[in-house]
Amino acid sequence: MADKLHKNIFFADFMREPPEPTGEEPDDAEFEAPKIYEQVDVTTELPSKLRSYQEAYNETVRGAGMDLVFFKDAAVHLARISRIISMPIGHAMLVGVGGSGKQSLTKLASYISGYEIFQITLSRTYNAQNLLDDLKILYRTAGLKGKGVTFIFTDNEIKDENFLESMNNLIASGEISGMFQRDEIDEILGELGPVMKKEMPRHPPNK
């Protein structure tokens, strides 16, 4: 009995509701739900919460028609994805047959975390340089604008084996050699300078 109960317990940090405004908060106050890891029952509490997130996702994301069934394994996998993408440079390889819900679970986990979804769009002439150009957009969104982003890259998008070298560098260190030219780096540093001065006023800038 105890072993059965143990298998139905998991940990998640997205179960809490955001605080209710009282009217006394400053204008720039943010009402985000507290991220507290706590035990949840994967057969009752977790699926119920995920269904409410799915309803909100379908109402918020244009064209979304997500209709997932949150059986135990699906709920647990989503909670694991959520935990992984919340870590710096968090990444995972999702393995399963096509149509099993890997992308949908990832998109919903990203929505719960408040992240944008980024995917490349293949064409007949799409090549390694096009991939680097797309990754520049990803890096500017996450690094320059400071937004949370989930990059979904599927096996069907490996059009060129050189893509794997860029993906390996992205996962291993976050740095892809030669992606940005010197003038682009200077431009980015120039835009980040005021942000750094505001957040770290005593730290000298370096290039």
C-alpha cells in the first residue's frame, strides 16, 4: 500500500495560484504564481491542474487546439519537462513514436513557465547558414531581450549533418563559434550596457 502511494507522488512547482491584487500594490507590481516545489498526487491533483492550464493555453494561443489526455505518464512527463526547461540551458531529448505528444507536452510546459516557443521553418533551400541566422534570432530574444524561450528541434529538421554540430555546441556550452560577427557583438554589447549599469552599477563593463 505504501509503495503504491509513493509511486503516485511527484513534485511540481506550478500548482499555486497567483496572489489576488489588493489595490495597494505599485503600478509595476507583477502577480506571478509562487514557484514552490511541493508534493502532488499524479492521479488527481496534477492532471486537474494541467487541464486548467490547457484550457488557458487554448484560450490564449491563437490557433491552438490542444486536446491532451493527462493520464499518469503524460502528467509526469510534463512535470519533468517543466523542471528541465526551468534550469539554465536546460535541455532534453524526448524519444517516442510520432504523434505521441512530445511537442504538445513541451509547448504546454513552456506556456506554464511563461516561455516563448521557437522553431525553425524548413524550406527546400534551407541550409546551415540559415540555421545560424535563425539561432541569432533565438539568442537575441533570450539573451538581449531577456525572455524565456524554449527551442524545439525535431529529427525531421536535421536537413544537413552540419546542423548537429551547431546543436551540440548549443547544448554543451551555449556558444556557437563564428555565429556573430564583431560588429554584431559590439551592437549587442552596446544595447546591454545600460541594462548592466542598472542591475550591476559597481561592476565594470568588459568586452
